[in-house]
Amino acid sequence: MSIFDETLTMNNGLKIPEMALGIWKIPDDQTPKAVEEGKLRTIGASSFEKEDLDNLMQNSSIKPVVNQILVYIGETPMNLIDYIQGNDIVVEAFSPIAHRAPLNDPKIKKIGDKYGRTSIMYSL
């Protein structure tokens, strides 16, 4: 039984997962097969660099539709973003506020003070 069969079993077969977001660097046979069999609609990647995407696209029959990468003010890898978008892959940013680090920045605090706001962020 593949991991995708296990997922469908755990979900009682109620919904086909939209996408498998992979952090693997070497394509496997299960993922394209799961898409072909209708167990997944598509695949995505997470934290793939150019070389990782090249490897995936050259060695798999399925191209990822999204690559989730670390992007925030002060860390915006434009070369990678351009490469991803140039291959018709969507860029999805994670940690867009840098794990809350900018909220401790004195410049941001000063702007908040000016407008009577704090930089406190609430989690759900």
C-alpha cells in the first residue's frame, strides 16, 4: 500500500487530496503514479532550490505547480523566484514575517508608536 492509499484510507476516501507538497529531493515512482491514478490532483515542492527543481523536472513525469520557499523582507531570493516563475511554477512564501523577527525591530516599533499601534502579533 502506498502512502497515498494510506492517506485516502485515513480520510475514509471522502476527498482526493488536492496536492502532495513534497520536501523530497529525489523523485519517487509513487507520486506520479498517484496523480495518474487520480489519488492526487497534482504535486508541489517545498524549499526546492534551482538544482532540486531541475532534478525533479528532468526525472519525473509530473511538474510541480508550486514551490513553497522562505521569503520575507530582508530575504527575498529573486534569482530563485524568477527561475521558479520562468518555469510556470507558482511561488508560495512561507514565514513572510520571518518567524516574527521583524516585530522586534526598533524601526517597526517606532512606526507603531507613531500611529498608536504595537507590533504584537496574536496567534490563532
